[in-house]
Amino acid sequence: MMKKIRIFLCVGMCCLLAACAGKDGERKETDGHVRVTGGQSEEEGNDQEGGQSEEAGSDQDGQEDAREGDLAGFDAQPEIPQEPEEADASELFFETTDPTEILLENPSQEYYLTEPVASESDAGLTLKLLTEEANEITDTEDWFRENELPPFDSFHMEDDTYRYEIVGDNYASGYLLNIYRKENSMFLKCLDFSNYRYTDNIKPGDEAFVEQRVWWAQSVGDVLYVAVAHNTYTESCPHTGYLVAIDINDAHVIWKSAPCMTNGRNFEIIGDTIVCGYGFTAEPDYLNLVSRLDGSLLEQIPVKSMADYIIRKDDTLYVRTYHTDYTYQIGQPAESQ
């Protein structure tokens, strides 16, 4: 009996010693995942890495397939930051320069002249009446279309060099004239006609009707010609209807016409002559031929009502008044030919 006990104890001790010796290499199963604890032999490490690589490779293949599907059609090359393009100087000026407002002087309420504008031509102008016919008053668009005249915008105009924009506090007000270079739309300056909005000798009670605004602008060389007027009777304010010649470089007034020269929507410059119109209900109505050199009145041609539009097309001048349409042949005096 004692011998059996000794054998049993020896066997137990051997098992215990064997268990302790192999403890560091023991593998345990946990929740279905194999986890290595303690030391790891090189063979076991290689086996484990192989198992992980195979398993991870399978997962990675799946992820790559998914990523290739998501990126289908896209270039896998990394984007290289591009150097910003250098801005064009004119565009930079246009975007960063605030409007330069110039308050224009109003030197007189009567005729004013510093010195005449120089001209290389002394050619005068004649207008020979071709047609005269009544219109329907409201058929202005038909008149433009039938005579194939260019579109008209009372607040935007242009010539060979500049574009102009008339702006103000509201639709009826327009005392600011923005000037842009035509070739690239670069803003140049804003002429402020605030000094022209109200003048003396306003009839009491009519103050709300006599605000003057810019109606039209055109240039010849370095001289800008602008029409300024109110839109009511001269008895409410007789100082209205001016043409003003302005040096576009330094904005000084070269000359200012006598009052009541223009209150139509536009004027035409033909050679050294400005053709404009003035009139109103119960007042005389004329086409006025004004010298663009010194602002003096050269000739008055009576018309039946106020001239709204004066438009040149080739050698014909089309004039639309309130209720009558005219055409004139443009020519030169016999002594100038």
C-alpha cells in the first residue's frame, strides 16, 4: 500500500514538474481565437505569422477590391499643388481699386468758356429735311425696328473709346457718371454732377420736379460731352438743358452751353457739331446745332414737338419727337465742300 502511494506521488510530482516546464509554451483558446502567451519558438512564430498573413491577406484583398470599385475612373496619382497664376494687371486693378469719384465744378448757370477745343477740321453741317410724318406716340419700338436702328439704353452708352453708366439714388435720379475703358471694361473714374442737380430761380413749390440729371455722354478724343437737364417746364426752373464739355483727363470744365439747349434722351456728334433737341409742352421745340468746339449755338431747326431720340445712320439723321418722326440728309455747307 505504501509502495502504491509513493508511486502515485512520484507520478504526480513528475506531472507537476512537466507542467511547470511547459508553461511558457502553453497555448490557450479564448472565445474561439488562438492567443499565444509567454515565449514563442521561431517555428511557432513563423507558423503564426504565416497564419496571420494568410488571414490578413484575405481581408486585404477584399478591401482592395472594394477600394478599386470606389475609385474606378479616378487617377490614383497624388495631386501636385499648382502654382497660382499671376493675375493680369488690368484685372487686378479693376478688382481692387475703389471708384474714384470726382466732384465736377459747375462754373456758371449761363454760357461759360475757358478756351475752344482744338479741331483739325472746320467743316460745318447741314440738315436737309427728307421726310416728316406723324407717329402713334406709343410706337417707339416699331420706329426703331422699321428703321433698323441700334438698340437704345438710357442709362448705358458707349463710343469708340469708353463705356458709360448713369447711376443715382433711384430710377429718376442720375447724377453720377461712371466711365470705363471700352476695350477691357476697366473702371476709370466716376464724375459726380451733384453741383448740377439744383440751381437758382426755382419756382416755389416746384422743388420736387426740378432735379437735374445726366441724360447722355459721348467723347471725341480727350473731351467728354455730357447733357444735363430736368424733365419739367422751364418756368419751374429756367436753368436747365445744358451741354457740358469736360477734359476727361483732369475733369475740368472746358465750356458749358447756354441753358435750354438739350433735354432729349440723347444727342449726336457729327464732325464738329452736336445735334441735340430741346422743347416741352406749350414751349418752342427745336433741333439745336451746337459747336462742339466752344458750345455756341450755330443753328435752330423748328420741329413740331420735343425731340426724344436723335440717331445717325450712315448719311441720314433719324429724329423722333413726341408725335412726329423726321429724317434729314446730313451734308456740309457748299463753301465747305
